[in-house]
Amino acid sequence: GNSVTQMEGPVTLSEEAFLTINCTYTATGYPSLFWYVQYPGEGLQLLLKATKADDKGSNKGFEATYRKETTSFHLEKGSVQVSDSAVYFCALAGSARQLTFGSGTQLTVLP
Amino acid sequence: NAGVTQTPKFRILKIGQSMTLQCTQDMNHNYMYWYRQDPGMGLKLIYYSVGAGITDKGEVPNGYNVSRSTTEDFPLRLELAAPSQTSVYFCASSYGTGLNTGELFFGEGSRLTVL
């Protein structure tokens, strides 16, 4: 079956540091890949997506590239802000209209 | 826009009690979902619906029931609550073309504790 593996957290960075959160997946076929973000006390929100190999999703300074050869979709940001503190979830959409989520990575950015 | 609205936000149940988590959306989405979020475990799909009158099981349906009598509403029923059902529950909805568009709209969650 489909699965998503994220780097374990929590991750603590200073403001303006570079961020990478690793995500790898196992799936049959060619799934679409997503990053969702959950701010404290809120539901999840779509951050970015990529629907085919070599696509790059980007939003709010975050980027992730769909790498079919390494089955990866790592999230990056060049300079994090305190307001980026949240839980980040990698997810894939396979068949059967279901999203499979990773376990989430807690990010804390210190001023 | 209200988006996806869940009630209640918090609830404590005793073992064996029953309750219904309410979910309503005002975006005219065909697809609706119920997930549970356990610490360090990500989200697990409980049930989903592709339209009024149609529901299907997800990954962890045992101990839950759903109905979809209208496009807007998708309540989740817990019968005979057990401590293993202590979790945060999220309702979500999406456009009817399926998940390749990627965007699920989530409610704020309902934190349930079973003692």
C-alpha cells in the first residue's frame, strides 16, 4: 500500500535559517504529492503540491520538487520566520480518492 | 465564508457513551472526509463520502458510523466510546473531481477524550 515517511521532529531553528524537511514515499503508479501545514489550534491547510515528476511546487517561500528517481518530495525554505512555526505534513494522493499522510514534523522558529 | 465547521471543539466522554461529531461545509463540495489525528501518527482516514447518500470506509472505520443525507452535512457517530477513540478528529471537504487537485479544506478539529 501507499506510505509516506517524514523526518522526525521536532525541528528548532533560529529565524532566517535554512529549512529542509525530508519526505519520501512508497506508492504504485504516479501519485500527486502535497505539503500541508497546521498552525497551532487550526486545521490543516494546503501549502503546495506537485502532480508529476520533476514538478516544483512553491508557495510563501517554501518549495518542494517531485523526484521520482528517489521517491522524495523534500520541503525547503531559504529563510524561515517565527510565523512559520507549525506542524508540516507530507501527503500523497493515490487511487481510491484518499490522501495518505506522513506523521508530521513540528517546526519551531526562535527569534 | 465559514468553510468547514465542526462541533463540538472539545468533549469528554465516559466509556460506553455515544455521541455525534457534527460537520458542515458551505462550499458545495461533493467529497467529504473524517480523519483522526493521534500524536506522532499523522492523520488516518475513518470514512469518506463522494456525494449525498454515498459513504465508504477508510483505513480505520471500526467503532464509527457516518451518514450523508445532504451535500452540506457529514456527521460522525461514535457508538460505545472506548479509550482508544481518544483523539483529535478532523472533518474535511474537497471539490468533486477527486484528489488530483490536492486541496482538502479542513475544519478546526474536535478534541475527544474518553475516560
